[in-house]
Amino acid sequence: MPEEGKPKPGGETTRREAFVKLGVGAACAACAGAAVFGFEFLSPNVLYEPSAVANAGKPDRYPVGSVTQDLKAGIYVIHGPEGFYSLSAVCTHLGCLTVWNADLGIVACPCHGSKFNEHGEKIDGPAPRGLPWLRVWLSDEGDLLVDRSTTVPAKQYLRT
Amino acid sequence: MAKTLEGYISELQGTRVWRSVFRGGAGANNLRRSLAVQQNVFLHLASVKISRRSLSFRATWFLGTLSLGTFLILAITGILLMLYYHPSVPQAYADMKDLQFVVSAGVFLRNLHRWSAHAMVFLVFAHMFKVFYRGAYRSPREFNWVIGVVLLILTLLLSYTGYLLPWDQLAFWAITVGANLMSSVPVLGQKFRFLMLGGNTVNANALLRFYVLHCVILPLTAAVFLAIHFWRIRKDGGLYTGQGDSK
Amino acid sequence: MTDEKKFVTGLDSDSRRTPLRLAFVTRRTSPQVKVTDDPVVMTYPEGILRAVVAVQSLAIALVVISLIWDAPLEELADPMHTPNPAKAPWYFLGLQELLHYFPPVVAGVIIPGLVVAALIVIPYFNINIEAEGIWLKNRQRRLRIFGAVVVIFSAVMLLFQVYAVLMPTLTIAAFMLAAARSAPDSPVRFRRWLVSKPVAYWVMTWFLVQASVLTIIGTFFRGPGWSWIWPWRS
Amino acid sequence: MLRRIGAFLFGDSARAFGTLAAVLLVCLAITPAKDHFREWHRYQKKYLGLIRTRGDAATLQRRFQDGLQQTWIPELGVVDRCTTCHVAMKEISLQDVATQPFRPHPSIPHTLTEFGCAMCHRGQGAATGVQEAHSSTLAWEQPVLAARYVESGCGQCHSNALTGTPQLNLGRKMLARYGCVSCHAIREPGQGRMQSTNPAPPLTRISAKTSREWIFAWLKDPQAYAQTATMPNFQLSDDDARDISAFLMNQSAAPPAAASPAPAAAADPQAGASVYGESFCASCHATVNAAGLVVGGNIGPELTRIGSKVKPDWLMEWLSSPKKYDPHTLMPRYRFEQKQLDLLAGFLQAKTDSDLLAKVQLQPASAGQIAHGKILVKERGCASCHEINGVAKPESFAPDLTMIGSQSLAKIVFAEGVAHTLPDYLQAKIRNPHSFGKATKMPQYTFPASQVDALVTALLAQTERAQALPASLRVAGKRESDYHPAGKAGQLIADMNCFSCHAINGRGGDMAPELTWEGSSVQRKWLVSFLKNPNTLRPALIRRMPRFNVTNAEAETLADYIMTVYQTPSFDGGELDAAKFGPDEVEHGRQLFYSKYACQSCHIVDSKSDKGYIGPTLTHVGARLSAEWIVQWLKNPQSLRPGTIEPNRNMSDEDARALTAYLMKQNREVAGK
């Protein structure tokens, strides 16, 4: 090839252009790589967030017929006559934290007036669905654990 | 394949949208090339043509260009590092550890930022001496020299304020010593120090102040002075080439 | 490609080929046009490309350094415990070395303040603008002033026992004296070079050497308690 | 060639641009690659390879979580990522795996996510590399703790003695016993300063007790006098020991006129030994026996060479009334008869060692020597432990050790040849304080390696973190209460130093049974006779209650007090009348005793056939204990005496009643006495 010998007329410029293209190509590749890298970099590898599994303590803390709100975990722990279950306390409408109104026996959302009963079913308001039921089980130490990231069909009770 | 790719590119460059964005764009003739400089917001501070002599390595050793290069690297890495940094005590230090241990390429970015900062200080000093020994500070470039001195001081301040941010022993005591130096200024020294640290000791307030200085105030100031610096190069007749200035 | 043949652009910075009206010359004045026959090139791509190449080289160097060496990180800041030695960043170590000798007001405020002031006023003083060798004019008078300055300065440094400043100063002074004893037409090239240097050159060189020596001492030759150590011994 | 390649690649700016762009791209690409090949990736891959071949591979694989793992406990400031590499912490099925980091954690009373890892093991929990996590680096000073000190982790929350941490418990006991806490302050969160459990004797009247020669010999080497001496060796020069002894004799108040008669000139060694034995002196005091073994308790000083130490007058006075010399002594007043006193004093006085003082030749002290001695006493901190006339107890004589366990290495001056870790520093400091310079004030102890380890463990538990722990996590240790029984009985209890052995209401020793609820437990008649003439209850034990020669009146007073005051609130005594048990019940109880509950494996009822030596003998239990107590005891022993080894058999009321009926019958012989 002409690298060694005398270059053809115009060979120098074509090779020069080839190098510029190589450079621009490498720059494009670097940009593409930077985009991938940026995605990697921007997605944190560890999170400083409470774990999805909340520990609600020993079951005997909750008398039968009680609705207890765990503000930190954003859940209700309810000990109904059929057993334990847990509802998400986050309104299905726009994510406000609901409160339990013991006098009326309903869960009410302060933002847009959605109301739910103690089984999470929607009674009133703009919420599209009722409050989801969360998975509840007993740990080896006998503590009630609630997985906030896993919903279960309604009316699944934990009997202790 | 390459042909067709090029065809696509030139077709793309011919579209109205492209031309509305890039106007003339780059091209093979001198008009297009001139327009490329004139019509680019970043390049328009430079003249369309420059003396061949000023491009030689001997003329500048590219020290000014390299200083700008480090500034750009520092800006990019710095912005990325800010995403994983909380300017609070002692979380700042934990963030350094997280950068090192869990953030993808976090330690690389931190290294790059740190070493570039050192390189920038060195390059800016070298730039200054090079300019001096070539006599490039002489009329009509006196004011650009002064701007250069301001940029040197800004560089040192940027480096100094950045020093505190990791909140390790090195940072803490370097800043403590520096702050006490400041307080030895007659009359106003104590007040200066109080304002700089936002209190009497190097603690959370000082960290936050240094953070704001390092990430907002000083870089913006430096960017403004950089723009003036480059603009003055052109206004003062281009890079000094050692000719035509002597009496 | 075909555009070029059809018309000529109005943009050309070669003033001899296409003169432009730059200024009106009124009566009793004479325009002075400096003619430079410096060859010029297009900024784009020639200038830009070179700048990019320079920055690329720098980036490669920094990336490689960053891949190999980790930035220092010491323990969590502890206000109850000062590490020994507590060193400032390297570019302040010259100052810190001075602080070792002089009171804070002198080393931390006056000297840096003077340096910054001196740097700013450099282009505005004729002494800095003149490009003639220092000894070519008023040799005797200048020698007397030079001698007085060096002796007084050295005496002050001796008083404070600042050998780190004294030694470089005397070295530069020796070179200046050598320059003073050289003729502009000396057969030795080095002497011709020495004698051609103006006063600003000498002052700046003294500053550069001084700053470098102090920084190197502060970086490598200072150990716990800011005591003198030999870096190769530890 | 090289030049040609150079020209080809960098010949003009376009070529250089292209080439450098490619190089830069490659360099930048190394960064994510470097990230990808981090150590923890490798270990996780290795783990997956390890479990692939195992039987429960599917389960293990399902439970394995890849990527960085983190235990985050904001309240404790814990960010531990150890489980990123130590992936099998909870996989009990991998117990046979010996290679780290895949070994499962031994079972502990806490879950792994409760405290994280670094709280006990130290090291840098946040690190994800082997080197940074385990070893000491500039940025992290506490490397992973050697396994032999790991009990120190428990000690951060638990100030009490745990059954699982013998080494830590021993270390803490030693800190209190060997005078460490007299010079060094060690504060426990919420409890104040740790107190010495072995107060040194006052020296204010030392001249009455012993000779200057003995003091000199003792100062030079305490262990030469008694190998169990708790006083460390201060490595004094002859001159210093001479001057200190001069000062100590000089500061001592004049001995009170000898009130007691001179001891018997020639004592009968046989009879003296039997008084020594009958009084159970060995429960507290040790001696070296013929075989060279130290035998006896460690509450009082060793008596092997006591004759070379004490003056006869002093000994007589001491034996008849110890509190006269030292009001804080633990020694009880025995109320010996004069004959016993003579015998015992003679016996003890005969325990001499001629070598001990043979070489000690002291000239009368000059004023200069005495003054120098006082300076030395101040310098050496003698008054930190001993009461000395004219020298006040120094405040913070030695460094505070409350947070020594998290001491920053930067603040430590290491001696030559000591590895730069905290445990190594503590080891060196305890083993050989003088390696840190001749000026160090710390004396030389002679502990075996295991005891040094225990001390280091106890000190390592004294961390900054332990001080800052939320109160809910702290388990306080048992602190001695300052219970003082009142009245005449109180005086008797103080006089006989009952608290040296028995604990009542949270105060006192653990050598003998706790007496807090003794009144509910025993019958008054038995108690009176026991106080007057104690007999042993437990055949397997050597230590027994000494005879204090109490008078009838004193015994009655004490018994009345115990019966009325030391009553348990958990049941009302005296409801059950032993006489109302029918013979059927007794017989039923007997069967339960021998068959259902097999009590005879630990207890003796029939001294001919039963072989149980672990529990108290029950031959006379019917005369000793109240029926109600036995019932309650059988039903739930731990509720009456926490920590007793008597098993809780969940007995029904009927069984407990029947057994009680049987046991209450075991009283005939005593009743007849």
C-alpha cells in the first residue's frame, strides 16, 4: 500500500481525512460511551432508604380490632378478628399519606378527600383503587414483618 | 458504506433545520471555515485567521490552551461529583468513601478532579511565567496580563476552597491554617476570617460556604474572566508572536 | 466546490490584496501602519485542531494518572487532633515555609500581597517594558543600587536565618554580577546571553527560583514539627 | 522505523488528532472495565461456582443476591457492606465451608442486620475491597479485630457479665481487682466510674503492722513475698525502695499501746492449724501448700509468709478485732476465745520465710531520705490505691481509659517493635510498660498471656461508640447497692462482715448463698442453731460458713431480723402447715422424688443410698426450710433465686405439694438434737 512508497497525488489528503474521521469517530464513540457511563454513574449502587421489609414488632402489641399506623414505614397494621393484615398508608390517588380516623372508622386522605374502610376498600373520593394489601409474615424471632414492595390479594390474613 | 454515510451526513447538513442551527457550518472552503468560527458562540471570540507563528509549539507551549483544558475537565468532573456529595459534617467524608467504594467510576472521577486541579494550578503558573519571559505582557496586552493575574488568583482560590470539601484531616487542617493566616491581616483580618468561615471555627458553616464558593461563585467568576481573557487576545491583536511590538 | 468559482467573497484579512477603509486620516496627522508579513492560517480547522490535540494529550495524561494513582484521603477531620506535619496544598507550601521564619503578618499577608501587587503592575512600569540588558546603561550607578539592595536584603535574611531565601538570592546575584562583568560582544555565547537580559527578567527569575526552592523544601524536606528531613532517608 | 511510525501517526495535526482521539477513547474505556473487575465481583462469581456443585444449589442460588449489599442502620451510624463478599453469612448449610469469605457466621444472639458487622469486628465496614475493609490504612485506623478479642464487641452494650463472654468478664474483673481503675478512670455509660473490688490496705498505721525491712522487700518485689500479690512491681531501685519505706514508716501514726497480751510463746502447731481450718480462713486466704500450689480463696491476702511480715502484737489485735485497724476490711470479727487467738496467732506467726528479709540491711532513715520518699510516693501514685498520711489521693493520676478502645492511632506513641494496631499497643503496654520509656509510671504486672488477652478485650470494649449508644441498647451491669441493714442486727452483720460472702439486696459477695429472701425460706429455729453452729449444707463444696462464736442473744437478734425483714413479696409464708400433710401425700411425694423427678441424682435424702452431690443435702430439709418456700421453689426456682441451677420442671400444684410433704418429713434427726 502507498504508505511506504511515494504517495499518489491526493493520497496525503485522503489519509489526513481518514485520520480526522478516525478522530471524529473516536469522539463519537467516546460520547456514546459517556452516555452509557453516565447512566451507570447516575444510578446509585447502594441506597440509603429504609428496607422494603418493615418490622412491626411482636404481634401481641396489637389488640384484636386495632388499626395501628406505622408512620415511619407508611403502613397500617391491622389486627382484625380474622387475623393480621397490613395496608399501605399511601393514597392510591397522588401518594399523600393517609390517616386513620378512629372515630369514624375510616382511612382518610387529607389531600383530595379520598376515603377507605379498614379493609382498604375505597368509599369515596378520587382515588382510583383501594389501598393495597401488603405481604405480612412472622420472622424467625416472632416479629411481624411487612413487605411494602409486595402486594397480596385482599382478605389474606395472617393467623398467629 | 462510508460513502453512503457521508451522503447522509451532507444531506443532513443541507436540511433547513440543520442550517437554522449551525448556519454555514464547517466546510472545505475558507468562507465556510470563517463562518464556522464567526458563527459559533464559543469560537467567535477568536479571529478567523491566526498567525502561523503563534501556532507553533515554541510560541506558547500551548499553556493557555492546556489551562483551559483543565478548567473544562474540572467543570465536567466537578458537576458529576456534586451529584454524590452532601456539603454537611460528617456526611461529606462518608460521601468520599462512597465515591471510592460504591459509586461506579466514582473514584476515577475524584482522582481526575483532584489531579486536574493540581495540573491546573501548575499550568496557570507556567502560563504566567511563559508569558512574562516572552514579553507578551507588553502594550497593548497589559490589561490582559492583569486579567491573567486575576485568573491565577481565582485558580488558587478554587483549589483552596475545593481542598476542604472531602472533610478529612488534610482538608480540615489546611483550611484551619489558611483561615488563621487570613486573620493576621491588620484590622480587618478577624472579620474576614469570620465571614469566610461563617463562624469562629472550621465547621459545618465553613464547609457550606466553601462548597458554594467552590461550585458556584468562583467558577462563574472564573468563566467571566476567561471570556474576557480570550476576547482580549483577539482585541489586542491576536497571540503575541514576538514581532511588531518592539519599538 | 462549485461555489468557489462563481463569486469571490468580501471577507479577506489580507490587507494588501483587498485594502479596507480602516480609519480616516485627518490633517496634520500621519497614520502609522505596522506592516507584518506574518503568514496566517485559518483558525478553523488548523488552530482548533492543534488546540484539540493539545487538550487531548493533557486529557490522556490526566486519565492515565487518575487510573494509576488514587487521590489522597486521610481520616475523618478531627478538630481534637492535628496531624504532624499539617501541610497545606503544594502551591502554598512556599508560603508555609516562609511562615516558619517570619511572623504571620509578614509571611502570610505582606509578602503574598506584595507579590500580587507586583504581578499586577508589571506591564505598567517602563522598567519592565524595556528590553535592554540591565548593565548596558548607567552601569556604575546601577551596580551601586544593586549592591545596596542585595546587601540589605541578605542582611535581613541572615538576621532571620532564612537560608532558604538567602542562598537562591545570592546565586541569582552572582549571575547578575557575571552579567555585569560581561561585554555585549563577548566571544562566549552564554555571556552575550547574560548581558542581554533586562532588569525585569532578573527580578522574575529570582522570584521563580525563590518560589520553586521554597515549595520544594516545603514539599519534600519538611517532616514532623516542620523539622528538616532528608526525603531519601525515610 | 520508529520515526516513520511517529510520522505516520503524528505527522500533522489531523493525524495527531485522530491518533490521540483513539488513545483517549481506549484510556477512558479502562475506567468502566476497572469498575467491572472489582474484587467483590470476583468473590460473588466464585461463590456461585462454589454452590453450583452442592445439593441445595437451587435454594442457595435463589437466596443469593448479587451486586453491592449494604446494612444501613442510621441510628447507629452503621454502613456495612461486608455481606457483598461475605455472601453466605446466613447459609447454615454451608457450615463445612472453611474458605473465607464464604463461611457462614456462627450463631449469635443477634441478627446480622441488627448491628452490622464492624461494630464487633471493626475494620472499615463501608469498604468493598479486601485491603480497605480489613487492614489498617491511612484513612481508616481500626483494622479488623483479631478473633481472640471479638468478645469486646459484646462489651460495648453489655456492662453485665454474660455467660458467652468469659474472656471479657475476666478482663473486667481484673481491671477492678488489680488496681487498674484506681489510677485510670474507666467510666461506664450512665453508671459512673468503675470501682476497685480489691481495695488496697491503708498505710496510715503501717508501722504497727510490719517492719521497714519487710516494706522494703515488698516494694522491691511483691510477688517474692506472695505470688498471688495483686500489687504490681514498680521496679524501684534499692535507694528508692529504701526512701519510700522510710517515708511510710515515718508518716505512720504511732502504734496504739499494745492492749492485748503477748501471744503464747510456744504455740501448738497442730492445734493452731485446726483453728485455722475450723475458722475456714482458707475460704478467703490462700497459702502455698507442700506441693507448691496456691490453695485457698483470693479475698484476703496470701498468708504463706505472714510470719515474716506482721508484728505479733498487731496480729493479735487484728485477729480479735480487724476493724480497729482497718474500718473497711472485709475480714469478719470472729469473737475468738483467748486460747483460740493464741493458737491461731502462733500458727500464723510460724509461717515465715527466712530468705525474705535476709539480705535487707537498712540504716536508720535520714530526713532527706524521708523527704525523697514522699516525693517518690507522690510520683508513683501510691496514694491512688493506699491511704497514706500527708499524701492526698491524686485526681486523674493516669490517663482516662473510658474510650481507650477507639483511641486514634495517631494519638498513640508506639514503642519500638510494636505493631501499629491498638490491640498490639495495649498488649505491649500491659506486658512491658517500660518498653515505652523509663519515665513511664505504669508498674510491671506479671500476668499470663490469657489474662493479658482478657484485659485487652475488656479495654477494647471501652469505645466511643459504647458511650454514645442509645440508652435502649445498653444492658447495665450489676452495681453494688449501698444497702446497710439497720439496728442491732445491722451492727452484727457489719461486725461479722456477712457481705463479704453473702449478697443481700444487691450488695455483697457471691461466695455464699444470697440471703435477700432468707426469711421466707428458712425456719427460725434452724436459723438460730445454724448461726451458733454452722454446718455444711452442700457436700461438694469446701467453703463453709465459719463459726463466729456468736452468743445466744446475738443469734436470736439476727434470726429475728432475718425472719422479719428478708421476706419475699412473691408469696405469703406460713400458710402451709407441715403437720397437715397426710401420709398418702408423703408417700406420693416419695415416689415423685425417686421416680418421676429423679431428685436423688442431685440431692441426698437417704445418706446411705443417695449419691447426689450437686445440690444441698436434704436429710434435714424439713427442719430447715418452710413448707411454702419448698412449694414455690419447686414450681419455679428461678423466680425465687435467679440464676440457680435447680431446673424448672413446670411442676403441677399437686406434685409440688406432695414433694413438699415428703421433704418436710426429713427433719427427725435435727428435731431430736
